[in-house]
Amino acid sequence: MDLFEEVERIIDQGEICDSCMGQVFAERGHGLTNRERGTAWKTILAMENNNIIERKVDCWVCLGESYRFEEWADLAVMELGEIEFKTYKIGTRMSPLLDENAKLLRELVGVPIDSGESLKTEMNREVGKIVGDRMKKYFDADGPDIIILLNVPTRSVEIQVNPIFIYGRYKKLIRGIPQTKWPCRECKGRGTSIHGVCERCEGSGKQYEESVQELIDSVAIIQMEGESSTFHGAGREDIDAKMLGTGRPFVVEIKTPKKRSIDLQVLEENMNKNAFGKVEVELEGVVNRKMVAHIKELPASKTYEARIKFDRSVEKDMLKGALEMLDGAEIKQETPTRVVHRRADKTRIRKVYSARGELTSDLTANLEIHGEKGLYIKELVSGDSGRTNPNLTDLIGVEAVVETLDVISVVAEEGRFDVPEYILRRKDKEGLEE
């Protein structure tokens, strides 16, 4: 069947608009809209048959939807309101009836059901162009600020505001606060019990009054007018450990933000002011979602400073010999007793890259241990009743425990934490770079 025959067969099926006809031939005649294709074919056929074909008809295929692109753009612009964005993407939830009509047309004409272009694809493109031109915004198929969803069955528009991701490093300068919010163990985060307000958390729903996450996120949520947040860290330190040195990489994800053009220098200053010396933040830039997976999955070694207490006197040579045996050793560790209630009970093999230290008295010592990701330092010292081997306690022959523990370095073992292609906007000393 040649093209003229296909066009004639389409017209024979009843009233059909130029756009629906053009959709069938979308693969032919690039650079034209579907409406322009349909108009051209109808005009050629009219000249061939010496008659006039009315182009504006009550189309049985799209039921007039192909001529409502401006109306859909009006709805989208109205729904966007005061939301701040630079890039967008359009999606359409099509009516099942219109999908069936399009399939039926192709079956009647005798062309493949998936031939040409769908109304859904045309709406995404044409409405998207109108919205972009009106609002001076840019289409982005991969990582847009917002997604505009055209819901044909309900004749409504929904706006999905994508999160904004901010990458940086934090130092935890005090002990006793967790990295992220912990739900109260008693009420499971509800804040209430069968007797009323939960007595353990006094209605807060939290095991600890504050966290690194809350001290950081609360400022970002307010400044960007977001609804909520998620905190993504490159590992975590114990609640009673400080995080010092160059800090720990993190990404804070602000959900449904109304404001995106933030000054990172001001945000960093406000975060540090809000933390009251408990946490210190250095922001690096705005990043894409890939950075979250990257910092969570990238293996990172950690260096710790630990103050150790022995239950009886230890001599200098005893400590030196034990540390020499731990230096470079592979450690077999079962999940520590202190965390086995919330983590899988399994055996891990982790390496000590270096171990050194010195006695500060016959009962105390300061150690510096550089270990592979996942190495439990407290258990490396105590032995955890034989669940960690080898361990400092067994090697010295004197029971030892960690009194204080500080993380002083978190270093990626492969690659780097700040991947340039994941950074959308970086902060420099003067402020922001686009």
C-alpha cells in the first residue's frame, strides 16, 4: 500500500483531525509537527481529487485533545505558581479510550499498531515547548527540577518537585548525639503509649533529643521551604564518638523545595550558627542523585584516636608488641554484642592498616588505628568476649576497654568522594559558581 492509499483509508474511517493523521506518519517528514504533516497530506489528497477537505473536524480518535495543547499549558503554568525551577520535564497520563482509538485507527488502516507517534508523546513535546517558551525554562530529560504531569482522564495537572541534594562534610564536636534521628525504642517513634504520652521520650518520639541530621537539615528545610529531608552519610560514627579531622562526607536531600537558588555560603553559616558548636559543616556544592549512592557505596577507610584503660598495669614493651601484631593484621569479627540486636549477626573479615600508640600511664594509653571500612575499634580493643580475634586484650593479656573514641579521618579507598560530574553547582571562597 502506498502513502496515498494509506491517507485515503484513514480519511475513509470518519472525521479525523490533522494531528491524528500526522501521528500515523510521524516517521516520515522530519522537522514537521504532526498537525503540519496531516495538513500537508490532506491538502495533497484534496488537490489530487479536486476537492476540499475540512481540516477542523470533530476527531473520533483524539476527541479534540490534539487542539488543546495551549489549554494544557495554561493549566500547567497556573499550577506551577511560585515554585522556583530552571529545568522541567513533561509527562502525560493518557486516557485509555484515546489509546484504544489510536490503536483502532491503525488496525483499520492496516499499519502496525506501534507505527508513527502516540498522542502522549506529542503532548509531552508540544505542551513542553509552550511551557518552556512562556516561562523561559529548559527541558531536561534526565534530572529536571520539576516534572509536570498532564492527567488527561481527570483534566488536571500535577507538579512533582524533585529533591535538591547538597553535598558537604561535617564534624561532630561533642559526644552523645547520633548521626540521624533515632525513634524512641519504647513508643517506636509515635510519642504516645497506651497510657498516653510516652514517658521515656516525653512525647518527642525520639530516643535522643537531637542529632547531626536535625542540626543540619532543619536550617536547609527552612531556607529552601522544603517539606522534609533525608540525611545520607558516608558511614557513621558511634554516638559517644566525635568526628574530627577533615569531617565525614554527607549529602542532605531536601524534598519538595519551593526555593532552589540558594546561597551555599549563607546556608553553611546558618547551619553552623544553628549547631551551637556541637556540629561544624563545610558545604561543597549542589549535586545530583548519583552522589548519594556514590558516597554510601564507596569503600572508605577510617583513622581513629582512642583513649584506652587497662584493668591492671601494662608495661611499654607489652603494648608495643601487641600493636606490632595488630599492625597489618586481618581481624575476624562477629557482629558486636552491643549492636547485634539491630544488625545481622554475621562474621566479617576486616584489615587493620596501621596500629600505633603509647602509654600515658601504667593504666592508660592513647592509640591511633587506621582500619578498613566496617572495622569495629571498641571490640578490636576489648575482644568482645572472644567475638573479635585477634584483639588487644588477648595480645597483652590484660583486659582493656575504650574510654573515648574519635574519628579523625575518613578517606575513600578507591576513587574520590567528590565526583566532578555529579556536582551541579560548586561553592568557592567567593560564593557560588554556576
